[in-house]
Amino acid sequence: MFRIITAIAAVLLLSACGAPKIPVPDPTPLTEFQQRAVLDAEWASSKVELQSKQQRAFSSLRPTLSDGQLLAASAAGRVIAFNVDNGASSWETELNVRIVAGTGAGNGIAAVVSDTGTVYALDLKDGAKLWEHQLSEVVFAPPLVYQERVIMRTIDGNLIALDARSGEFLWDAIYDQPEFLEFGSAAPVGYQSNVIIGNALGRVIATEVSSGFDTWQIYLGSERSLGALRSRESDPIVFGNSLYLSDLSRAVVAYNLSTGNVKWENRRAAGRRLAVNDSAVYGYNTDSQIYALDQANGNVLWQQDALLYRDADNVALVGNALVVSDRLGYFHVLDQASGEIIGRHRARERVYSGGLLVDGNKLIVYYRSGRIETFALKAAP
């Protein structure tokens, strides 16, 4: 835990020494619109709520979906499998440790990581503990369970792979980055025989799953710029044979996953979350302008200014709509084709960053408190 405390102290020191904050304009007032869609609440659960501000600040406990189950973990050590349709718990397992990273799921297991760096694998059928493995590194990113591996991204940007069946150590890949810049909370993603990360030195890296060797690396930007150092820490999205990353206030970039080459780059301010479908890449900038870019070439298809300065922090594609959550307590439903606002829903509380999941026409919301709530997207009466 000493390294975590050191990293946090460094962040606070940098913040204290920084320039005065630039005044932010008042949030755009909510505007009238023709309601054509509603978010109809279905079920909710408080079983994995976080109990303290410390748990909320230094945990990366986004739920994950696997075979009709929603896998979620609490900082206090409870892992639960919910039935996505009705919210009934299939099983609950108490690990009696503080969990800081999870959940990952696949290959018949759910994986979480404790604050001491212990990885736990649970059977997806009944929650029985299959194995545990003690790491020498701190992990904040949810584990990736992929091709019979459990792959962890460490706080300093390295990758560690364990055998999904036994927990045996297989390999590590060293990609050091300045740990005081980010807590490494962006999870790796799998594509064919590779696992892919973007790191705080501006690199996108493909690592071969079976060996841990580099397949390719690509680098954009200047390492001398603090802004550029943070540039590839967003959550990567794989769609088809492409990888999409936002450049954290600098650009949205599409990569060809076969070669690692850049397909296109749209130079615009970009938030950490993106959503992608067959026609477009959807995102938001630091001023909460919502936009859609052509998936093929990155050209702007539409942009929506009705949510300016409302602090957008999540986007998700549900049915034919784009759902945007803001930090002022609202879900906004936009038409995917035009960006027109067609629905709005008052949230119970602030949504966790990265806390929107989608299962068909169902929106699953993970709030900062750890509470889970699900909605069905329906046409307005």
C-alpha cells in the first residue's frame, strides 16, 4: 500500500502547485424537447454498495456481464452474480478482503484483486473459490479473462498473466510509465491473439497473449508534454478489426488492429469514454459537447450543444439511442442518427465513471455508491 500512498501524495502535490483554476461557465439549463423515449426502471440492488469515501475513491469495481449474469464486487469483499433479467442473486461469495479491482469474467471464472495484490478466481456457476495468487504489484484495473489467461494491468503500466485454470504465473510484460499520472484504471482488452492497452506515455501496445512478447507498439505525441503523457489512458474499445481510443482532451484515434497503424485521427477535445457501432463513434468533450464521428473516416456526423458544461462522463448505446449521463444527476437519451434529445431521466445519484453497461435494450447503471439499477429503454407513451 506504500506505493499507492506515494502515488496519491504526488498527485496532490502536483495539484497544489498547479496554476489557478480557470472559471467554468454555468451548466446549460435543461431545454424542452419532444419526448420519444423513456428509461423504465426494472430492478435495483444495494448489496455491493461502498461504505466510505475512501472505498469510492480508490476502487475500480465496475461490474461485468457474462452469459446472462451481472458480476459485481464490493470493496468489503463480497462478490455477487445477479440474474440480468430480474436481479435475483445466483450466488454470493464473501472473500473477507478489501477488493480494489474487478470484476473480470470469462472461461468459466470471475476474477477480482485485493488491495494487497492477491488475485482471486471464483467459479461462475456457484461462486466457489478456485484459486488465489499473490502478486508483487498493485492493481487497480479490472482483470481481463481471455483465452485461458487472467491478465492484470498494474499501477505502473505493466501486464501480468496467470493461467485461468490454476492461477499459475505465466509471464509479465514491462511497460513502465509514471505511476503518479494515472492509477492504471483502464482495463486491457483482447483481440485475436493479443491483449491491448494504451498507456500514460502516449503508446498503444499489443502484447501476444500466449508469450507476453510485443506484437506492435505505436506512439503519438510529445513525451515532454504532461498532457500528452496522459493521452492513451482512456478505456479502449475493440470493434471489428479496429481499436478506438480517446486522447483525453486532444483527439479521438482509430487504429487498425492487424497492423497497429492509425486509420484516422480526429483532433478534438475528447472525454475518457466512447461508444461505437457500425456507423459511428460517439463521444463527448471536456465542455460536454456530444458528438458522432463517421466510423470509417472520423468525419463529424453531428454534434449536440444542449448539454454544454453539464459535466458529461458516460455514454452508452442502447437500442437505437445514445444514453449520456452527466454529473448533475441526469440521463439524457439522444437519437443516434441525428443527436436530437428524445428523452431524459433523473438519476438517483452520480454515476460511476465507466458505470454504464448494456444488455440488448437494457441499460445497467453502476452508481458511485456501488448501487446497481437497471432500466429498459422504451418508446414514450
